[in-house]
Amino acid sequence: GFRLTPFPRKLPLRRKKPGMRLAASLALSAIIILVPFLLIFSMPPSAIKIDGYFFDWDRAGYLTEDAPTADPLIDIMQYSMVRWNDVVYCYVATTEKPFLPGNSTPVAIYAMIDIDNDMSTGYSVGELGADRMIEIMGWNETVQSAKVYIFPEMGNTSDFNSFIPDGNVEIASSGNKIEFSFVENTGADPTIRFFSKSHSGSQDAARFAIKHDRPALRAEINLRMPEVVLPEIREKVMDITIESKRGNARLTALNFEQLGNASSYRLLVYDGDELIGQSTSDRVLIEPSVEIIEGFPKTLHVFAIVGDGQNTSSFGLSLLPNNITNEGDPVILEVRQSGAKVSYIGQIPDRIVIDGAFADWKNGYVTEDPVGDVRFINSTIGKDPAIDITQYGMYSNGTDVAMYLSVVDNIANGTYLPRDIALPVPSQGLPPIKSPELIGADIAGAILDTDLNVSTGANASNLLGADYLVFIAGKKGMILVSELYRWQGGPDDGEWTIVGPVQVAIDVRRMEFAFNISWIGLGDLDVAAVMFFMTDWKEGGDMSDSILPLAKWQQDLYSRAFGGIIINEVYNVRNQPDWVELYNTGSEPISLSGWTLYDGNRLIAVLPDIVLNPGEFYVISGLNLQKLVAIRLYDNSGRLQDAVKVAESPWPRSWGRTGDPPYYKWTWLVPTPGELNPGQVAIPEFSNVIIPILSIMGFFVFIRLRNRRKCDGRS
């Protein structure tokens, strides 16, 4: 029924539970958050969009570097590539934002693209022949340019400047991440490697080259051969540590290039103690194939057995990156050197041979150079392993001049990315380089003053008058140019002309080169002054710390130097009186009357009328040497007797000879004026017992020199 009332009727309602309300809110939030991720991961990996949002790359996958290796602005941390129909999508991330806000200094990201997967075509980038290049440049949180370049079919494979602009690329960036795409309609499956560079010249490179949906491999090679290998004995050549990313790979073969001139050898490859391949050729099949599991590097050991009857021949191997898997997976090689790259077989030859084996230089004629004395473009002094000279030397047999240089690591290194970087020269007056392919190369060589006159020839840092120049340019261990130049004309109006090619061979740290001594017109009794140098594409440089004398018969020069007066120790200390110590290493007294000492082209001492007996020292004191000084000692006939280059030291130490006679090695020492240097072995006193022994030694030296001349074709 009904009832009449002025008040509404109230019905009891069911109370709501706050827990369910919270659960519903959480469920709705989870749906909102997770749906985009579910949609992304439900899409195929190839569904990439260039939009500045990088969730799609989480699904596609990317390769992450293990540890920082460069300036955080350019340190490549992650990278990937995906091919979909005719479009290639790329992703790269650095450790920090490459285009910092408020920073107008440009940073560049490069993608080197090998379209046909052929190392012999395109710009040479190590294991790739780049047919195409993407250059992305920006600053102040903005990408300023993103261009694609193509490499012409007739381009010089060493010339970075052969690339031709071919349009722009689609690009997006946010924070430290960049994604871009380009069209590739040839149907090929390209290989890509990423690089980066700052305006200051510092660079980074991705440790792996990548290919769509394929594993990426990296092989670290450690050269382990002894300097001399014995025939018919198993000798270790190298260790190869292979690492795989983006999946597992299967190793089916190792391909090598033979170095040296050995005619017979056998190669053996071991996985631990198990022999997995052997061959008498440069290709070793791995049977059964070896799986390289991602995250678990595999180390293989390569041995060689060289045949008998090849004494003084040479042997070495270089691993090639191509076709080590059946699928053609991209491989990046990195070489370290614990032993020799090329070794002699059986015994060391009795003369210097330019063959990439360096044990023959152990016979002598090599001088030590201090490390950490590279001078950079801003005049600071520091370290640069690729151009920091550690040893240098030379040898002449009357026909050829052989020279030797070693650095801390990676000689002839250079750069793949030399854009806007000019080719440096070690000092004023050296050849202008007109070949664009040499831009970005490291330079090595020697300056020769054949008339011992600093006022003639090209001025070489006011130390020498450069009449001739050995000029060697290289990138990433590949020699591009090796020439001997001659200076034509006066000091201010001359020019360099090419005399002829220089023979050269290198390994990871060492270089040897040679040319015909007749090209520099050195007579039988003439002496030339030689200074070695290294300089890199960033205009840093190092010079040898002593100027070596060169004679047509180098052994005669060192016999004369050892049997006469030498510069034994130099004290050149800041804000202190300097001195130079002479040492009579001969068996006869020598008069110093009329002898002269020069600091560069400045006469600093005329020696008094005194006689220096065998084994005696004479200290020329009260000198004021220059900060970087080339000290030269001349006899009373004006002939150069000895020379050394010394830098000023901020500490009370001297630069002196040490070791065994004839004291080729120089080092920093506790000063010992008027006596033997620390570590310097004394020359035995001449007596009735010693003289016959030296006579016998002299006879064997004579026989050895005569045999050398016969080996060189002289009767």
C-alpha cells in the first residue's frame, strides 16, 4: 500500500569496500602502462619508426659495449641495425648526450656501410670496404646535418675525400640516443660499423660490425712467435680469441696471408689440447666446426712447423677476416703483439734485411729513446703510443742504408675519419702533401743533413739543414707512401723533389726501411747527421733524442767512434750550469786541441790543447745549453765525431750512455761527471794480455766484414 508522509523514505545501501576500489585503480593503471609495451613487443622486430621514441629498439634488440673506452660524449655504448624491404634502420647511443645544451662544439656520428660486403671496393675501413657513409653532425641539443655519401667506383680506397654527397637521411634524436634510416634498393644485405668523433679529434669506434639478423664477431689476435723459429719444431704463431654478439656463430675455417719467404710449412690449430684443423696452405678448415657461444669467448692456438733447409728465410702469418663462417658473419680484428709477427728460420742473417722480421737489428746499431716526450699542437708534452719513439737506429753496408724505428704501440695508425684535419709535418720546410688520400695518415721518417750545415737545405727545427728526407705515411698498419725526397734550392726558396722509393716493412710496433746510399751522394769518408721523427694526423710529434752519424760503411763509423772521443754524458738542467762529458774509448792518446762543440748552430766551446789518454774523461763545464739542444762534436779538421740531442730536464739528472761498449744505448742517469755512468761497462785496459785477444777479435771482424761484402755482391 501507500502512506502519506512529508519525509522521503530512506533505503539502506550496501557499503563499498575500499580494497576493491584500490585494486581496480591499480589494474587500470597497469593496463595503461603495459599496453604500449605489449603492442611494441607484439610487433615484428622490423617494425621500426624514426620518431625519437626508442621503445621499438628494445624489441628489435641492440648490442651493448662492455665498458667505456672514450670521452663520454662520443663513447659508443649501444648500436643496432634492422633491414625491412628497401629501408635500413640504424640506432646508436653514446654514454652521455653527444650534443650538449649550450655547447657549440660539433660532435659527429658516422656509419660506414659496406653494401656489397667486399673489402676491396669502397673506402677502406679495416675489415670493411665502405660503399656508403652516413655523417650526422650536431651541437647544442640539435642535429645540424644528417647526410648520406656514396663512394664512386673509381675512387681511391684510401681517400676519405672521395665520398660524394647523395642526399639527406631521416633522423630523430633524444638525449644520448639517435635513430636514422636510409633507402637501400640493391637487394644487398649491408654490413655497418659505427664511429664517432669530437671537434678536438678524439674518436671512438664500435667494437663490432653488424649485419641484419646475423651474429657479430670480434677476433683478438695476440702475436706470439719467437724472433727465430727452428725448422721441424712446432712453434706457436698466435692466439686467437673469438667473441660473438647477437647470437651464436659457427667457426668453419681460418684464412691467413703468409708473410715472409718460407717455401714450406704446416699450420695446426688447437682448441685447448684438441687439434681441430691443419693445413699446408693458407686456409685451415675447422672440422668439425666450432660453435662460438654468445657471452663465452673461445680462444684458439695457431702453431706452425716450417720445413728444413730454409735458414735465414722468414715466416709469418696474418689472419684474414673473410669467410671464417659459412654464413659470412662480419668479423672485426684487433691485433696485439707479445712476440714477433715475422720470424727468421734457423738463424739471423748477418746483414739487415727489410722483410718485417726484426731480429737482425739485435746485432746492434739501435739507440733507446725516452717514452712520454711527445709534443702536441698546444706545446704540451705527453704520451701518444702510436708516435712515441722507443728505439731508433740505422746501418749501412756500403750499398744500402737501413733504418729502424719503434713506438710504444700501433705504428702507422692514423685515422679513418680525417675530415677537416690537415696533414701534419714534423717541422717547417718539409714537403707539402698534395695527395688527399694521405690526409689522416701518421708520418714516420728521417731527416738527413749530408753537408753538416744547418744553413743549407730545409730548416729542420733549427737542428739540422735537411738535405734529404725519408717520408713514410700510413693508416691502420697499411703503408700508403714511402719516398726519399731531396731539397732543391736555397733555404728560403727551395722545394722538395722525389728521388726514389723507399723499401719499408712494419709489424704492430716496429718499422724498418732502406734506400740506396748512392742517392744521397755520401762518399767513402763522408759523415751525415740523421734525426728520426714521428708525427700523427692530429699534429703531435716526437723526434729522436740524439742525432746519429751516418757513414757509407756504418761499421767503420762505429769502430772509429768507439775507438776515439765520444760524447758520453750531458747535463742540461733548468736554472743550473750545464756541462758535457767526453770519453776517450780508444787505445791511443788523442789531442783535443782545436776541437769544437756546437749547440745547434751555436759554437759553445773550443777545446784547449790537452791530451786525453785512453779511458780518461774530460768535462766541459760552465755551459748554458738550450732547452732542446742538438750537441755536435767536431775534430780540428771539421769532421763530425759524435752528436746527441738532449731536452732540458727540470730535475738534476743527466742524459748519458750506458750498457756495454760501444755504448749505443742512452738513458736518464744520476749525474757522474768525470767517471763511468751507472750501468756503463768499463773498457778493459790495454795490456800485453789484452792486445793479442783484441787482435784475434779484429781478425774475426775483418773476416765477417769481408763475408758481408761477398754477400752483397762485392769481391
